[in-house]
Amino acid sequence: MNERCDVAVIGCGPVGALAANLLGRAGLRVVVLEKEREHYPLPRAVHLDHEMMRLFQTAGVIDRVLADMVATDGHLHVGADHGVIRYMGTVGKPKPFGWSNDYFFYQPELEAHLRAAFADNGAIDLRLGATFTALEQQGDGVTVHYDQDGASHTLAARWVIATDGARSPVRKALGIALDDLDFEEPWLVVDAEVEGPVTFPPITGVPADADLQRLSVMMCDPARPATVVPGRGNHRRWEFMLLPGEDDQAMMQPEKVRELVAAWMKDVPHTIVRAATYRFHGLVAERWQAGNVFLAGDAAHQTPPFFGQGMCHGLRDVANLAWKMDAIANHGADPAILDTYQPERDPHVRGVIGAAVAAGRYICELDPAKAAARDAAIRATAAQKAGETAHDLIPAIATGLVMPSPAAGARFIQPILADGRKLDDVAGQGWRLFVRDDSVTGTSPLVTRLVAASLDDAGAVTAWLDAHGVDAVLLRPDHCVFGTASGTGVDLIEARARALGLALETA
């Protein structure tokens, strides 16, 4: 008889590891199959945002990862004349979600922390050196075949989440094609350990509150577009666009890499850690779900890195899946709620990829005249975009498990309380109903009820209710607004039960 589990996660990068932690914390039995014996020792993803930090809270891993996160100040785009054309800075801005907008990290450390947390989060079985080979679906389950230690094995799972990367063997086994969003540009990515500050060329128009050492700086220079990003400790990353006719292998040679980086380092000692060429793509899987198998992360979509949202997309994917699997396995929700996964996530991903592709097209402009016209056009609209941050690129959930109402699908705030704790530390996880005061009705044993007037949050939740003209807001476990209502929360409780296919339960 096949060994059985609730969820098989295939691939144990950061996305697969967060999936396992979320599912294990919910009490599901999880088996993680990872083909490599050791996690990849070099940096790949380097950026995440406040929403990911909140998901780490949800998964109970925040104390493990926080010390190695470096909060930074946003993004700066510099034009062909070395003058600022776009600034998405966060210095001095409120932190409505409880965390800084941007963090940089070192991926091998993050992966190690997320795997170490498996021991804290229930029945999670990590199998290293386990290579996926095939799967079959039958009834309400999936049989996964994999090789490990020279032998073939099978595993029966109710669901499979494939977080096995851009080349996803699971996606290929399912015959799922990728929708090409018509963006492909070759770039050289260089990681280095440096012993001093990066030297930037003279840049005009830098805002007074902007510290170039704490920003992701995109040089939109037709001579060679390049990006410089900070990192934790003394880690720095450069991304250099390859120009027409340049050969990948030649550009990765140590002497060429040293030449490119040296212009930014001057006399600062530094050690090149890695240099690799990539094709920056905009790709989305045509189907993210095949029966009880779900694609997530790079297996489902690939995003140009210009706003640092690639890995963030994957972490949002598995957060979306995990709470729904929890609702089905532990609370009797209708399994059909998983059919909302792609309708909720696909428009979100395409929206951000569209913004990244649009930025990529202007960043990668190599014609000096067109680059000058681009700079003028972007500056002409700068006043309309004053104060924008990368967070503004993330749209609300428009379809799926949301109740049509003001602010439905948006991410809810997480104010910092007077004692220094964040809202989720007090309100907990799962479904939460915030009501203006005790006169607003609505209770359920499956929903945590909180009275805004009693929160020591400097009135932040009450102000949110005021801003949207409502008296109650119901949050999903992924911190998105399920719906809002005036006068009562009963309508929200009932709508939740209907959406999940549950009998109405009131306290």
C-alpha cells in the first residue's frame, strides 16, 4: 500500500518551504520532495516585501528569519542623463502593514531558516535527494512517483503543490503550456561581498531623503542598463544588461565581470561570489491547476525582476492554497473552493508582470534619442506619481472568495499596538471579524471577533472602517478582506459560510 499524506510539496526552495510550514502548522501531514541533497549555496532571489513578512508571522517563522532581513528604502530609476526619473521611496512614510515595504536577504540563509522551522510546525517530512518522476490522479487523490537513494518510491497525497522551479518537471508532466507575455532580455547577474560603499556616478535630482546605499537603483542608461541592489551584511548585487552581439559565456568570464563591477567599487575591496547570465522573462502558465495538482511560484509564472516581486508571487500562491486546504481538511469546506486559486492569483500576477514588463521595456531602451524622450515623458508625469511605492503595484483580489463590498480583496492593515506588538500577534490567524463596537452584531465559533474600539492601536482599525464607510470587516486567513458591511457583521458571517460551502454556525 502506498504511503499517504495530505499534501506532497515538490521542490523545497523558499516557496515550497513556506507552503510546508503553513500546511504543517494547520495540522496537515506534509511530505516535501527535494531533488538536491543540500540547498543551493549561492544567492538567487534577494528581495521581498511587507506582505511576505506578514506571511512569515502567519507561519510562525518570523523570529527565525527576522535577524537576517535588511529593511531598505525602495527603488530609484535614473535616466540616460543620470538624472532621477522615478522614485518609489518609503523613507518617512507610514507602515500600515506593520513592516517596512522592502527587505533584502540572502537566500541560502532564508532557506535554512524555513527548513529549520519544520520541526516547530507539525508533521512535515523533508526528503532530500528525492527526484520526481511521474504522477497519476485517481478519485480525490494523486500518486506521486519519485526516485531516492537508487530506488523508486510512490507516495499517495490528497493534493500536490509543485514548487519545482521555472523548468518544472511537474508542469511538463501535466503538459501545461506557458503563455509568453513577449518579454525576453539577457542580463548578467553578479553577486559580491564588498567591504565598503558602492560608488555611484553623479546623479542629479536625488530626493533629500534618499540614501543610494539603501535603495535598489536602476540605471536606465542606453550605454548599458544596470541595477545595483543592497543586501544583508556586505552582500551586493549588480545586474547588467547584455548588449546586442555580446556572448553569454564571454560576459561571465572573471576578467569581464571584474571590469564591470570595478566601475562601481573604485578602491573598495570586494570578492565576486557568483556571475551568471539569465533571460528575464514574462511567462504565465495557462493552467495552474490540473485536478488535485497545483503549480506555484516559478512553476506557474516568471516575472521580470524590476520590482523584486518574483519570489513574492510564489509565497502569495502557497498562502492562498494553504488556508483553503486547511478549510477543507479540518473544517469541512467544499473542495471546490480550490478552483478559486487561479482566478484569484492569475490576474494579480499578470498585473504585476505587466507593470514589470512595461518598466523593463523603458529600462532596456538602447537608443539614446528614444531614451531621452522616455526620460522626458516619465518626468512629465512625475507629479501624478509622487509618493508611489512598489506596494502600489499590487492589485486587490477581484474574483474568487470575496464578497462584493467596499475594499473586498484588499490587504488589511496591521497596525503596531501601544505595547509594540503587531495586530496579528493579538488577533491571531485564521478568519477575523473586526467590528466598530459592541453594538455591531456577528459571531461564529470559526471566526475570531475583535472590537476595534477596544484595540490599543491609536484608532487605526476604526480609522480604516471610517475611510471605507463600514462598521465591520471580515478577513480571510491570508489577511485579504473577504468583505465589509454596515450596521452588522451577520451578513459577512453568512456569506463566508456560503462561500466555503459550510452550514451556518453561530455562537
